[in-house]
Amino acid sequence: MAAAGGLRLHGAESPAGGPGTLSGPRRAQARRQAEATKRKHQASGEAPPAKRRNKAAFLLAKKATAKETQRTFKGKAQKTFSPRKSLVGVSDGTREQKLCVRTSSLFKNNPEIPELHRPVVKQVQEEVFTSEAFHELDLHPHLISTINTVLNMTSMTSVQKQSIPALLEGRDALVRSQTGSGKTLAYCIPVVQTLQAMKSKIQRSDGPYALVLVPTRELALQSFDTVQKLLKPFTWIVPGVLMGGERRKSEKARLRKGINILISTPGRLVDHIKSTKNIHFRRIRWLILDEADRILDLGFEKDITVILNAVNAECQKRQNVLLSATLTEGVTRLADISLLNPVRISVLDEPRGQSEPQGGAVPEASLLPAGGEPDSFAIPESLHQHVALVPSKLRLVSLAAFILQKCKFEKDQKMIVFFSSCELVEFHYHLFLQTLPSRLGALASGQPPSASTRLKFLRLHGNMKQEERTAVFQEFSHSKTGVLLCTDVAARGLDLPQVTWIVQYNAPSSPAEYIHRIGRTARIGCHGSSLLILAPSEAEYVNSLASHKINVSEMKMEEILSVLTRDDCFKGSRWGSQKSRAAGPQEIRERATVLQTVFEDYVHSSESRVSWAKKALQAFIRAYATYPRELKPIFHVRSLHLGHVAKSFGLRDAPQNLGVAAVKRRKANLSSTSHMGLSSSNSVKQVVLSTAFIRAQTRLRHTGSGFFQAVLRGRALPTTPATCSGRGCSRRLLCPSSQREKTPLIHSQA
Ligand SMILES: Nc1ncnc2c1ncn2[C@@H]1O[C@H](COP(=O)(O)OP(=O)(O)OP(=O)(O)O)[C@@H](O)[C@H]1O
């Protein structure tokens, strides 16, 4: 417990003569005593036990604080807080008693922030728009007028100019262009044009002619919406969407009536293939895999195998299209041998400079990254990328300060913050929702927060009910401002208008995911920015990004935190008489500590909140343990300082028994764990162990196109497509004519 006051600042951060409750000599005595204890433990190479660490301060505080201490937020200067009874601001009106009050020491014992010596690399750039109009294509006039009037588009983007003619010719295609460059229309327009032109007019009861697979439900809804708009003049063609979370019964009814362009997530389609009699693929002409690298990843392996086998069993002649902003070399080569004479479409400027593609057919090398290096992807030119190195203890306040900076002090900002798991999204969503808006409004003015001071927080992740997911997706789409906290469920394909900032609070597990996350901003030629928050020990990740031609510039943590001096509700009393704007580093530190204390007070206001924060911390460590092998030297769970990370969850101390229950569960299942020599006191190790299974599962997944790699493991990839030579063919696993029933088949154009 701290020296009584809920917001008492102590240690290095406590300003001399500041708001503390101890008199000068007593304060000095307390500090000397605390430092002596600390030196003793440092000398022995271990941290002092939590209780003893605070004992000196606690004893003196007890003596000195018969009186209550003043809270230091402006507007609350008169209000006094008892250490036992002080209340944390909760916007739901419930007031809970504090169990313990102790202010953090945020700026002590942090690792040094290294200088970033990032190599400046030339990013791969693409031209978004062309000067060619849709009416120059050989499309139905009603389709053109729908594009012009309903979608308000006249000129084609580069990827559309290259893809539409090639797809109208009936070619299989691999399409790669940067995020937000119009790939959806690049496949939707040819599908609609072809289906409306069919000689025997399509009947609803014919069932699906086109099957579009997308990785997430929101993307399914979004693609469905685009197709629906394009089909306005062609009312006899019926689009439909299948996605998890919807009522299966109503989907079955729609399938029974007939859907001609079927958009689905893989899992839900498998559900229907297994359980719905009315689903068939007899007339499939198009198979489209949007975000193909994700769909063909190990995570979807089983589902895709079921779907492709079902489709191939009924339909041998169709056009296959694979699209993504990050079609890796692995995916393209593997798809190459399973597609029939595919056209490879890429919008990269550099290869185009050498040989201009004719009619959408790009030279073979151009789906490979410029310069022939593996897996470098184009990034929108108007996207400004930043990185901030922030010690673990300061992560939470830095994120909150950044949100305030952009969404409170700047106009019309819309932000997406990515986290590594659903639990982390939930934790930060509720924490911010309960603390930040109430601080900003109520504490500054003594009134409830006004519309102008209110921060709008939304959250989106896979553990939410579908109705809520859809509502949030719609609300954020139509909103001009707001902060969406989410997992990677929102990373792929979503076209959320006017997003100005992307924050990656937890680093992504691959450069492809980095590209997709930041690609939610700066779409279709707009401006946007991104911020990646890394711990000092993770600084090397900047070089890893550079090796994929991704350039980030540094934003200093102090710059982020300095915004707190613009809001007097974070003012410490030492600075009461000074002008905020002239604040120096010490005031910034003090204000950051005030903000951290707001979070800690909230978390420690009840046992249940403390255990909620511990669970979130546990989820963070679990997710941290799943980085792929090649990133382990940068993101290794053993390099985490549990006590420091705990601070970023509003916890005052490192939990002692973190992960024990999980480890016990795993122990029961995995007899092999015993050899790891578990020590009950080593919490991080326990969590590592409890996540061993997850790591093993995800290792392959992170290797990129793991599904195909698994199929082909053990033999060299053919560099050029060859024809199948039947049963003994070395590529038989991908060839429809030999082992259909066992294999994930992309193509079956017999
Ligand atoms: N020719 C065009 N003119 C103007 N706007 C367009 C055009 N084509 C597409 N758009 C708009 O551009 C935005 C991005 O399109 P889309 O979502 O298809 O991009 P994408 O390349 O699929 O992105 P991602 O790789 O992130 O999935 C959408 O709002 C879409 O309406």
C-alpha cells in the first residue's frame, strides 16, 4: 500500500515537495529505507518480495496519513480520498471499494530504449488509378451505368484494368495488388458480366454458378453487398451469403430456393455441405478465393479440402481466381501448378517499367516481388508508417495517450487498434471504456462527459455474438470517428471508410499480416498512418520488416506521452500553478503516472477485476508464445519481464501463480511435460509450458501457405507448370485426375 493517497507519487517520479503526504524528513527517511531494501535485494540478484518491497513506504505512510490525501485531478482538488475508501471512477455509476492503494513507479528500472538504426529501404509502390474508364470495356451498358451511378465510379484502378479483360477471356488468374486497390470489383464485374450474358437465362433454382470464399464473416457481408449492388439491373441473378453465427435454418431455406452467386466463409460452407441436402455445385463456373493466402493457410486446411473435393466431384470445368495483397511466392508457385495456364496479374511498378504487360498478362516474374526477393509487398504510397519503442511498464499509458492525442485533440480521427487475442481486446475495451471517458469528461468539469469529450470505443473479435459483430462492423463503417479495438478478424479485406490511424499494440506474426492490418487505412489513394508499438527488446523487428521492404519511421514515446500535458485532468498537484503547455519531461512523467494510477485503481478496485486483469495478462503471454520460429529471437516469452508486463495490465505486482491452473490441466494431458522441470515460482515458465501445445499447432501456420507446404513437403517445387502424367505423377496430390478424394484440389478444368 502506498503512502495513503490514491494518487501519491513516490520514488523517482515523486516531485520534491509534491503532493505527498509525508513531511520532508519523513519522506527522506522513507526513501532511504526503501532504497536500502532495494539495494540489498539487487545485490542478491533477486527482486524483493512484493510485500517487503513496499513495507517501508507503507509503515511511514501509516504514521503520516491520519489525514486523507487530496486527489490531484483538476476540479477535484477539494475532494479528499481515503486510502481505504477511495473510489475509482466508473461510468456505470457503481462504486467499489479499493482493496489497496499504491501508486506505480513507471519510469524506474526500465530497459534502455535502443537507438533505431533502421535501414532505409525502397518500398514497392503501385499506381492505384488508371485513366481508363469502365465504359471502354466490353460490358453490358446497364452494368456500366450501375458502376457509374450506384457505385459512383468512372475510371478503373490498375488491378481492375488488368484483371477484368483477362477474366472475361475465361482465364484462371492469380491477382496481387496492394490493399485497398479495388480487387473486389476486379472479380465481381467479370462474374456479373458473364452470368448476365449466359444464353439460357439463369434461374434461381439452378443453384450456384459462382462460389466466392472469404476468410471472415464481415468480409463475406461486405463482398455480398458489392455483388448485390452490381446485380441491380439483373434481378434474375440471386446472390447469397453464408456465414457462421447466422441461423442455419434460414440459410438452408435460402439455399433451397436457390443462390446463384454464393459468398461464404469456409467453415459455414462445410457445415452445409455435410448437413444440407439442397446444396450442390453442378453448375459452378467460377471459384474465387479472396485473401487466397489466408484461405489456403493451415488454419483452413480441413475446410478447404472438403469444399474443393465437393466442388470437384460435381463440376470439372470452371474458372479459378486467387486474389490477395500478399500472394507469397510459395502460394503463387503452388497455385501455378494446380491452375490451368493461369494469368498472373500484378500491379507492381518496377517490373512494369521493363516490360509493359499486354492485356493483363504479366510476365511470369512479376508476381514475385520487385528485385526477385521473397515476399516483399506493395504498400500504399500515402500510408505513413511509424514505430514507437515503449518499455513494457509504459505500454498501457502510451496507448491511452496516443488514443487521446488522436481522437480527443485532433478532429475527425478514426482509429483501429489491433491486439493479439480476444481476451486482450475485451480487457482494453472495458478498461478504456470505464476509465478514459469518465476521466475526460467528469473529472475535468465535474459534469458527466459531453459529446465532444466522449471517446467512442468499439470492439470486434471472434468471441462475440454474430449480431453484435455485425452491428459493430456497421456502426464503425458509418461512423466518422471512433476507436475500434479488434483482433486480426478485422485485418483482412475490410473496407472501413475514412480510417486515419492503425495502431498495432501487439506486433503481427508475419509481414503479410502487418501489410493487411495497416491496409485498413490509406485505401484507394486516401491518406493514412500507422503506428507499431514495440518493446525495446523487440527493436530488431524493424529490421525484419525492412527485409520485406517495409519502411517505418520512429515516433518517440515522450512525444506520445506529452499529449497528457494538454489535458489538465492528468495534472499532478506539483504543477498546479504552472501553465500546462510549458511542461517538461518531469511533468510528462508525473501525468503518465497519474494516468497509470487511474488504471491501477480501477483494476484493483475489486478482487474480480484483479483476476480479470491477470487472465488478460495470461492471454497476452500465451499469444506471445505463438510467434513463429523465425521471429522467436525477437519475440521470446522468456525475454518478458513479468512484473513490468503486469503493469501494462494495471496490475501492481507480477502475479505469483499465473498459469498454474492451466499448467495442471496441461500436465494431466501431456505426460511429456514433466521433463521440463516446472518450478512453481516461475510464472512465465509455467505459462510457456501451458502454451506449448498452442505453439506446436501454430508453428506450421506461421510459415505461410503452410497448407500447401504440408501437401508438398519432402519434394522440390516444380518451377514450371507441367501436365499430369497420371497415377505415378509426382504432383498427383494436386492433380484432380489421380487422387481426387484425398486431395485439396484447386483446379479441375478437365
Ligand atoms: N474504380 C474505382 N474507383 C473508385 N473507387 C473504387 C474503385 N474500385 C474500387 N473502389 C473502392 O475502393 C475501396 C477498396 O476496394 P476493395 O475493398 O475492393 O480493395 P481490395 O484491393 O480488395 O483491398 P484488400 O486487399 O484490403 O482486400 C472500396 O471502397 C471500393 O468501393
